[in-house]
Amino acid sequence: MTDTRWHTDDHPELRAGPPWVMQEMIATQPALAEQMLSHPSPAAAAIAAEIESALAAGRSVTVTGCGTSEHAAHGIAALIRGVVNRGRRPLIHARPALSAAIDPIDGVCLAVSHDGGTRATALATAAARQAGARTAAVVHDPSSAVAAAVDHVLVTPRHDDSWCHTVAYTSAIAAGAAIAEHLGPMTIQPAAAAAVLRSGAAVDAVPLADHLSGSRVLLCAGAGIDHITARELALKIAEGARMPTVALDSRLCCTARSPATTPATR
């Protein structure tokens, strides 16, 4: 790449070759998750108390965000649903930020926004507050617009220096686990979480990447909670490798396979 006039200070560091910034971010995830789960932010307990109060009163809990943060919102909502009483689970929703802004719900709105500057997420928290909801945010920047507009802020410790966010996603999921632990029978295992992340980073992905590199389109499939992972994987590949990628529920992927795929689909 010879013409770098497009690269401004607003962009992540531009390097001529590996190690890429995204690789370095991935490498920090095991220690980061272990740190966040071993020493959770005091804000996790405060946010959990707001959620418990809303659920006890029969009010909804909305977890919201955009892009990677929306996928993290789905993960956090799943963690909370997994520990609360079965009768309260229908009150817990994950929604895209713009949808939450257009149709706010009274109760609790928990926003996820790594840099805290996403306009739709800021609108969602403002609309929720106007509707009478208590508000909270998981962000890295405590001085951001999203953080400044909510009742409780859980600040994550590491900035994601890559625009193809990885640390931002892991941080939000760890924050969600810390919140969920206060809401029901759940025991966090920081060392186990770090080990899982280390094992994933240790996989030699080159052969798989070589196999997929000639694809016209890539399908990422997952069922249940794994569909959240499939959606985030699809976004990472689309952002990082610039490949057309789509995430489908496993069952839908099987249904759509015959008419919608070709030999160039993986």
C-alpha cells in the first residue's frame, strides 16, 4: 500500500506487516478476561440490583448496542436469562440500539458501547430514560456520551486498538458475566475462561483460512447461544477479510442450503 493519504489519526495504527494490531488484541484477551472476572467492577453489583428490582416489579430489561456491541448485548442478555427465575426470562431482551431508541421500554436499559460514542446507542439510553427506565452502560471510556447519560457505568479496563473489535467483545461478555453472577446461581471461573481463550488463540487457523479464501460467500451457522457467536464471527470476517459473510441459525442454514448455495459457498 503506497498511498496512505486516507490514514488519519482517527484510524488505528497502520503497519506494513504482522504482527497486526488485531493479533495483539486477540493475544491480550485471556489475561483481560481473567482480570475482569477475578476482580469485577463494583458497578456490576449496582447494575444487577437495578435489574433485580425491575424484574421483581414485572418490568423489562433491555440490553442494547450496535455491531459487535449488539452481539455482546445478546450474549449478556443470554447470561442474565440463564440465571434468573424461569418466569422472569421473557422480560429480558436484547435489541439493536436504533430499535431500542425508536421504541423504548420502561424498566432497565443496559447499553454496550466500547468507545461510548455510538449515536444510536446514546439515543437508546436517552429514550429509555425519558420513558422512565433506569439506565446503565458497559463502556471503556467513562467520559463518553453514552457513559455521561446513564445512571451506572461499568468501565472495561483495556481499549481495543483495532477497529475490527475483539477485546471490546470479550470485555463486554466478561462484564455481563459479572453482572449475572449477582442475579442467580452462577459461579464464575476466571482461570477456566482464560484457558478457553488461550486454546482458541493457539489454533493454527491458516489451513482453514486457505480453504475458505476462495469462497464467493461464507455462511456462519450456530444454534441457540452459538448463533450469537456465529453472528459475531460473520462480522469479524466481513470487517477483517472483506469477504461477503452471513450468519444463519443452523436449522435455517440447512433449509436454505440447496437453493441458496453454490460450490463457491463455504
